[in-house]
Amino acid sequence: MAQNITTAQNMLESVHHNSTNTTALAPLSRMYRWIIIGGTIGSLLFTATYTIEGMTRPGYNAMQQAVSALALGPNGWMQQVNFILFGLITCCTAIVWREILERGVGERLVPFFHFLSGLTMIVCGIFSQDVAPGYPVGAVPTVTVHGMIHSISSVFSIVALLAICIILAIRFAREPQWRVWSVYAILTALLVCVFMAGFGMSMAHNPQTGLFVGPAGLFERLAISSYSVFGIPLIIRLLRGTGRVSTTR
């Protein structure tokens, strides 16, 4: 009888010892922290580059034209490089998101969609959009294969961002200390949808002016900014803590 009690006590101690060793998740490593910081800096540089180019490019109207139109005309290579570099940086952050979301919803899907988002940026850099109404000045709008590839890639890019927001919203809703971020993620997805709808409607061609009917460029920039306004504070919040959404397994 005493031997059975001793054996049971040993088993309980072993279970307790194993549970205490496996419940806590280690903080995000320094290397992963630097990668995600690099991704955040890359996002800011990407935005700064197309903003400065849009303000200084002769004949380009940032309120009317899409960001992708900067890949056309003089110095178009700068926006192409901007797309490709940002895409590569985004792809590199995918593995970090697997660590950030370990042991929960989105552990695999969010990294996948981050990688997809980065890949679409690279494709957009390699395959420029077609000539659009109003830019380059005097150019005749055409439809080409590389332009269609660019457009399809852009759609996948938006889908990837929306998927990330929705999956993060589900994950955050299940984490008590992150529930308010679930609301932010949902609002971000809604704003992106609204602004991209405005972008699409504004791109209708006005035959009298030869330009888009609305501020397509403004709507697109608002959509991009909406995700940045959510993503950058999220990274800061993560890095102020352990770097992970869950602290236990």
C-alpha cells in the first residue's frame, strides 16, 4: 500500500515537473526581433519612397494615379526596385510570424499570407502595370500580358492583407490580453475594403478629360495606410513584451 502511494506521488511530481517545463514559451529571439523590426522599417521606407516619388515626379498626380503607375515613365525603375525590395523583406518576416503566433490560430496561415503578400510585391515590381489614363502624359492606355499579371498580383496582395487581418482578429479574440486588438484587426479589414472599393470606382475612365473620374490614388494610399496604422503599433506592442501572442503552450 505504502509503495503504491509512493509511486503515485512520484508520478504526480513527474507530471508537475513536465508541465512547468513545457507551459512557458521563451521570448522571441533577438534575431527574430531584428527581422520583424527590419520589416517595419522596410514598410516605412516603402511608403516614404512612393510618397516622395509621387510628389516630385513630373506629370504624375498622386491623387489620381495608383502607386504602381510610378513604375512607368522617367525613373520608373525606382518604384520597381521599391516593390521588389519591400517584397523580399516581407517574405523574410513570414517565418517570424510563425514564432509570434505559435500554439494557436494563425500559426501557419498568417506566415503563409505574409509570404504571399511579399511575393505579390516582387511580381508587381517585375511586371509593371499598363499605361493608365493621364500617366505617362500623352501615352495611350493599352492592355498587355505583363499589365494583366501585375493587376492579378495586386488583387492577391489585397486578399492576403485582408486574410491576415481576419485571421489575427480570430486569434486575438481567443487571447484575453489581446482582445482589443481583435477589434482593431476587424476595423482595419473593413477600412481596406471600403478604400479599395473607392479605388475601383474611381478608376472609371472619363472620356472628356482623359483621366480617372475620382481620386483613385488617394483611395489606394488610404487603404495601404490603414494596414500600416494597424500593423506598426501591433509590432511595437509585441516587442514591448515577449514578442509572442501566447506566453504559454
